[in-house]
Amino acid sequence: MSKRNRWWKPNKETKKMLREEADKLIGYDKTVNPSWKSRWKYFIKRQYPWYGLIELNQFKIIEMRDYMIHYGWLAEEEIAKQVREMSEVINLGYKILEDKYEDAAHKWLRENECSITLVYKGNLLKSLKDKSLKDEELLVKLYNRGAFEDLISPAELYLDDPMSKEAFEMRKEFIKDKDTRSVAEWLEANNLTEKDIHTAYSGEWINGKSDEENQAEVERRFKEAWKARQDDINKYFALIAEYQYGWGD
């Protein structure tokens, strides 16, 4: 039995296909670009089949813009026009790849909901083996001061956009009579370890509105974010389609 390559490593058939397709795409000139490695090696050596088209487009257009700035022989007005068009596409591409479209919705959620850690008695794996989850004993509800401090790192909490003063005061009022210890603090106070418990995560709205109202607002905000991202992706490729035949030389 022959040894198989790793699934992402191209076999002979794939290599042959890629070579033939490359010849179709740039078949009019078989000359090898002597500077290809100095221009592309940092991108190509990190590229895998599952990476996206926008990253590839970005790097190619950045290369084209650099060529036009430093080596273009067209009239200055035409060079400036092409550089301006390429920069417009590149800037939009980086906005898409940065992918901050959902940040505002996440911030709203963080400001209007209090995350809760539910601490149950017993080891989860043992409970599953014993099929005793139906008899779970809730030991405590811990109202998180932030958002699942024991589960999520600060870098994941959109802390570069802190909650508003009004939201901070609303949360402060909501949790003033609640148990806000972390799981680690609660375990230490009760002489227990992580092996003695298992946890689940939930939340409660703190803005005084109904579950239905808040759920509808969450869905609206995330749908708007998804639409804004898709609109930008559509615009990105539309701009390439509009501009690309004028680029070059």
C-alpha cells in the first residue's frame, strides 16, 4: 500500500492540472519572471488551497499599484488615476478582511445583557456516563462583571470599544445584589476544585425590555451587519470589474 501524501499536498494529477491551467492563463509568454520570488515568496509560501480570493486579489493589486507607482511609463495623469482606483479597491479589501461589521452588534449585546455562569454539582463527563444530567444540582448563578470572564479572554470582548457610561451604570445597578464572583473565587470560598463541578453559560437582559423585544433587536443588528459586509464584498468585485481593464502598461 503506497504512502499517501498529506491531504493538502498536491499529487501528480493536481500538479499537471495546475501547470496546464497556468499555461492557459499566461500562455502567451513562457518567460519566467526573474523577480517572482522576491515579489511573491512571502505570500505564496503561506498560501493554502482554502485561503480566500480577496487575499489573493489584494496582493496582486498591491503589486500592480507598486509597479505603476515606480515603473509605469504612462502619462502622470493616467498613472495617478490607476493608483487612485487601485487604492480604492485595496482599502475596501482591507476593510472586508478586518471584518469589524459585527462589532457594534456585539457591543450592544454586551451592554444590554448580563452573562451568567451556572455552576452545577459533579463532573460533567462522569454525569454523562452515569446519565444523571437530568438530576443536575445547580449550586450557584454567578453574574459576570464582564462577559464569561472564566471562558473568554479580554482580547475577544471588543474592549477596544468600551461600554457607554449609561450601560455601565445600568449593569452596576443590575448586579449590585447579585453574586459576581468568578468561578475560581467561588470554588476557593467553598473549598472545591474544578473536578467537583461543571458549568454552563446563559444570560439575562438588563435593559427592562422583554425577551421578544431584545431578541428581535439582536437579530436586526446582526442582519444589518451581515448585509453591510456582503454589500462591501459585492462592491469590491464590482470595482475590480469596472477598473481592471484600464490597469497596466
